[in-house]
Amino acid sequence: MIAAVIAALAGVSIQLPSGVNPASIIWLPSGLALALLILRGREAVLPVIAGLFSAGLLYVYQSPPDTPDPLTTFLAILLSYLAAPFAAYWVFRQAAGNRNPLSDYVGFLWFLGAVTLGALGAALPITYLASLYLTEDQMPLNEVLLFSWFGHSLGCLTVTPLILSLVREPMVSRLFLRPLEWVLWLAALVFVLGMTAHSVLQALFLLLPLMTWAATRFSLSGSMLAITISTYAALASVFLLGDPEIKLGMGALLSETLIIAIGGTSCYVRVLLADRERVANSLETTVEERTRELQITNFELKDEIFIREQAEKSFRRSSRHFRALFENTSNPIIVVDDKTLIRQWNSAAETLFGYSRDEALDRNLLDAFIPPEQRDELAWKMTKVQNTGLTRDQIETRVTSFDGTSHTLLWNINRLQEEDEDAPAHIILIGQDISEIRETQNQLHYLAHYDVLTNTANRRLFEDRCRQAITSALRHGHYCALIALDVDHFKRINDTLGHDAGDELLQELARRLQHNVRQEDTIARLGGDEFAILLNQVNGAEGCEKVARGILSAITEPVRVPSGELIITSSIGITLAPVDGTTYEDLLKNADMAMYRAKKAGRNNIQFFSHDMNTEMQRQMDLERELREAIRGGQLDLHYQPIINVRNGRIVALEALLRWNHPSRGLLTPQDFLDVAEQTGQLQQLGEWVCHNACLQSRAIQAMSPAPVTVNINLSSRQYNHPQLATRLQRIIDETNLDPNLLALEIDERVLSDRLEETARTLARLKKLGIGLVLDRFGSGLSSLRLLRDLPFDQVKIDQDLLQQAPDEENTAAIVHTLINLARQLSLTVAASGVETADEDAFLRSAGCHLVQGHRFCPPLPSSSLGVLFDEMRRGRRLLPEDQFSLPLKQNPSGDSKG
């Protein structure tokens, strides 16, 4: 491959004669060969030689027929082709080692020198060959030498840096970081090239600012590409498009010299700028490394000073040196005699204790400054150092300064032997104030075992105390209990009142819990609003329930917040050890299960753990696992229930209903598994699956139906409140290529009533997509009128609970009549689902309902049965019953129903 590319470049270069046979304007194979040798070293030698050998054969093949001695010509040409890259590579490696020519400006200067020498070596065989066949009309040998020299130099100076820069910056996108500036630069290049038609040399001089522009503004690879383009364009203008008189002789040489000088200078400027960028980028690293070196040196100096001080203290008893060390140290140093009377007192001791040297001298150290409970221990240690072979010892004591401040000091006790061996040795105490260290350690211990916000135990301390309590209960045969509780709807409190109010609420809750348990019990905050209480040594379930009732009563007392009073409730779960379990993990799990049972039971109540909770939890975990497998294994399906126009009996829409073809339990409805899906975070995935498959199947439904049929999809509250709802639906519509007018979303009225402004924005985005909007369970809440007024719904669906009561209760019937008339006045389509009986059917028709849906007309059908349904309807099947009970009882006063 390499040989073929080199041969191809040689073919291009041979077609660019300089007017001096056998030299070309530019010899591109030299640049490619040199780049390959620099990048791949010995691996590129054989392919490069093969390519250059092919290039020599190609040159001889294209030589004129009257060329004498083809063998001599071939050998001279081959030697020339080999000399440029190999000589330049050898010189560069000898001078610069393994350095990349573009790594720094020094490497590039060595590269320029190597290329110059290599090109000169390549020009000598060409000049020799030209001398063998010199004729009167041929150009002088010195011009042949220069043209050959410049041709190889240009090949190396353009191709080699370009390839090396592209290898260094392989992403092509970096070549065009500034597209507008590239356009302006190319326009300037075209202008300069146009100037060559008037004056070649003046135009070539304009290349200098143009290439300098590229070198200073573009990336490394972009600069090399721009310089190469400028060089090639200038060569083309001079030798291919320029004045014939300039193509030969000194004019051509001067032009090529200018091009080489400008191109080489521009490349050098770019490499110099890249080197400066590299130095600037590495400056911070250099500073950090230097700082680390200085720190290491500083530590070494500190160690050396310490060693020197120890040596001087051991071997030199000079009074001057001892006093300097004694007075200048930052640690308090005290010298006492054998009766613990103070004999020396340095400045640091004055600062720490608040007593001057004169005030401290002759005082008894133990009586004056050491707490009574620590005096005996300090006296014993000083006696040991003074009278035994022990030379030093340590002790930590508290001391009280003159202003009453307490400090913790670590004393180094050393024996200070006087020059007179008969004199009793003194004791020197060197103190280190570790008050901040001890305070920090105490704080770390607190942070490691307690919750900062509520001042209760954290999970780690609570687990340790629970394990101890369980061990004690097993050993002594009594009970202990673990209570799990959290605040009901705490997230709502955080969202409405703010996290500061939530924190205050948790602190107040912790205080109330502390007031309702014993001192030997432990309260812990396990996370968020979840608390746990360890009741140590309780009298069975009765004692636990009594404590829990007190806690529940205390929690429900009003809490004052900036906006007024707030009443909170809690769900409490209780488990006993060793009855329910003998490990901390089992008890915590059991208490959590009991707490969740309390939440399901309506919150604000107490539940004890029972073993059937384990069974229920295992069932939910199995259902969660099976649901995940169902999503992956294709066990989910969509059933469709027709929505029928009461006037003509046509199917105008199909409501998509999710079904699960369970391998062992048969066909499951969403009521059987949606709670588990919501608790385990699979609800969004299920919702997206329903939307995607309903849109896909909608296209097939349109093909089966004689008229367009809308597909209705129910949105859960989590789906509706998802911030990416509109984006996801747009993506699904685009992926399935579905007309959005054939898709409608049914949204429960109860989902919309809390945040009306945000709801309006969400529905507006959905409406903008072209999707139909249906207000489901219309009339189930108190916000129906406001929703109809402010939100862009196309259709309402009467609440099924109202529909079931309407035929038998006059008040409910009046409400439904009012809702239907209100919707019709607002030009909304009125639908009713869950129609089961003829009375409900007749009532709806008499009330002016447009659309009906229910088992009375057609049960939900799998998607595979829709084709059969539409075929039967083409053959005359009617879904609306025509018995007497279905006929309208009276004409609705509002006129014709909306189709």
C-alpha cells in the first residue's frame, strides 16, 4: 500500500516539470517517505524503498525515447530519490534523536537542516545525470542543481509536516475550528493567486502575511494544511499558469526560493507557537511540581533542624544555646526540680498560662496548674524519669490558664542532668497544645456516630447498639424491639414549605421522640425522614405498643411553621427480638415491612411485623422480577376497546389497554401489577412501551378500518408529570411515522387539579404536537369547571362512578346531565366508558352523550382480533344494540350530538 501511494505521488510529480530536465517543480514522494520513516522507523524502510524503486522505473518509462543509457539514468534517479528521505531521516535522528519535528521549535530547526542536506544530496545525482547529456540549449548545471534541490525540499517541507500534524491531531474536525475565518482565508488566497497574473513576485510576497495568518490563527494540523495549500497554489500559479518567461531561468528559481522561504518560515512560526502553548500549558504543572519539591525540601529541612536540636541538647550543655532554644520555641517548656517546683518558664508558657516568669517561678507545678485528678499520675511519671533508668516519658493533661481557659497538653517529660553529677537531676517538660486536635477528634467521633441535623444516632451507631441489645436479649432471655417510622407525605412538606422548614420539622420530631422514650433507648435517623428506635428490655408487644402510641400521639401535635401550624402524621412499624429475628438485618427489614404495611393501611397507624408480610414481600419481589422478564420477553400485549358513535354505530376510536400474558397466572390487567411497577421504577418504561406499540399498531389499524380511527392512550400521574413527556411522544411519533391527529391521550382529572399553571403549559406542548386530549373521569373532582375553562381539551369522558349511579339516583343524574350539557356548550365531545347495562346506555343517549364504550357493546380485544372485528362490521355487524332499552328516552335540547 505504501509503495503504491509513493509511486502514485511520483506519477503526479513527474507531470509537474520545472522546465529543467530531469527536475520537477516539487517531488512529493520525498515528503511522504520522510514522514513514514519518522513515524514508523525501520518498519517503513522496505515499503519506502519499494515505492521509490517503482518511482524510478516510472520516470525511466516516461522518459523520451532518445534518452541514452537508460540504466545509468535509472540508477542516478533512484539514488536521488533515496537520498532525500533517507539522508534527511539519518541526519535528523543523529541530531535530534527520537524527537518529533513538530514537538518544539528546536526539533523543527533540526528538521529544516536535515531536509536541506537531504534535498542537496538528492540534487547531486540529478545534476550529474544532466551533465552527461548536457547540450547547448539546456539550462546550466547550477540551475539544474537548484531546481532539483528545491523540488525535494518543497516535497519534504509540505508533505512531511502535514502528515505529522494530522497524526498528532487525527480529528479532521480540528482542521476547521474557525469556518468563517477559513472562508476569509481562502478568499484572500484566491486574491493573491489572481495577483500572479499581473506580477508574480509581488503576489508571492503577499503569501507571507497569508501563511502567517494561517500559522497564528489555525490549529496545528489546520495551519500545516493551509501552508501546504498556499505552497501548491503558488507553485501552480508560477509554473503552470504564469508567464512562460518566468517558468525558466532565474525568475523561476527566485519564485521557488521565495515559496520555500515563506513556507518554511510559516511552519517554523506555527511550531514555535505550538511550543509556546505547550510551555504555557505545562507551566502550572511545573509550578506544582516545584511546589512539591520545595515542600519536600522544607520537610527535610524541618527534620534536619529537629535532629540538630536533639544533638545539641544531648552533647552541648551550653547555657547560651539552651536559653535560645528554651525561649524561642513555640511550645511551653517548664523545668522543675525534684520537689516539682518551677525553675524555668519560657515565653510560650507565659503566653499559654497567662503568668509571667517571675509569677511562676518557685510555684509548685502540680498544685498550681494541674487538675487534682491528674496530679498523682504526672508526679509518678516525673519520679520515674528522675530516679530510674527511664530517660523520657509522655502524659496528656489538662491545664487551666489565668483567664480560666482550659487546654489539653501533651507533655514530653525528660531528665535534665546537671554538670554536677552529685546534684539532683531536674525534669524538663515540653508541652504541645493539642486542644484543637482533641476537639477535632471529638467532632469526628460525633460525625461518625451521630446525625448532625437531629443529634440522634446515625446508622452505624444504631447498628452497633442493636447488635449489643440483641446479644443481651438472647443471653438474659428478655425482649428488645426495633421501631421504624417516617413522616407521611414528607416530600410534599419539603416541596411546599422548603427544605429549611423540613429540617426544622425533623429536628422537632427528634425532640419529641427523645421525650417519649427512655434514656437507655436509642433513636437514630437512618436517612431523609426515616427514623428508627431501639427499645432495650421491653415487656413484649404490649410495652412496645404503649411506647408507639405515645410517639404517635406526640407526633400529631401541631408544629409551628412560619405560615402557621402544621399537623403531621407518621406510619410506625414494630418488630420484636428474638421472636421475629435474631440479627440486626432481619429486624430492620421486618420493621420496614411493618412500616410499609402501616402506610398501605391508611397511614398514621401502628403495625406489628407478622410472617405473612415476608410472604407478601416475596410475592412482590417475584412479581417485580417477572415483570422485568415480561418486558424483555414480549409477554406484554395491548388490547383495544372500541369507542362508538351513538348516532351511526361507527368505531371512531380505540382505547389501548395494557395486558400481561403471564405464563402461569394467565391474562393480567394493570390493576394486578401497576403498583409493583410504580414502586420499582418500571412504570415509565411500561408507559413508553405502551405509547410506542400503540403508535405502531395504529398504522395497522388505519389499514384495517374503512375510516380513520383514533387510538387513545391512558397516562398515569407519573407519566404525565415527567418533564420529558412531550419530547418522548414527539420522538415516538417520528419513529413510528404516525399522524399525530390519530393519537389521543386520556388524562385523569385528579392528576391535573394540583398545579394548574404547569398543567396548562404541558397540555399546550402536547396540543402543539397535534395530539388529541381527553379529560378522563370528568366530574370526579371539584375542579372540572376550571379545567374545562383553562385547558385545551378536545373531549371529556364521564366519571364511571357517576355513570353507575345516574340511572337510579336523581341527583347524580342531574349532575351528569349538567356536565354533559356544559361540555357540549363548550363544543367538547362527550364520551362515557364502562357502559355495562341497558339502563346506562339509555341514560347516556337521552343525556346527549356523543361516544360510548363498554362491555355492553364490545369487550377489549387483542390487536390480532381487530381485523376480524372490522371485517364483521363491513359485513353488517352492529355494535350498538337496537333493543328498546337502548333507544333514547327523550331528545336532548342541545340539538344534534357531536360526531
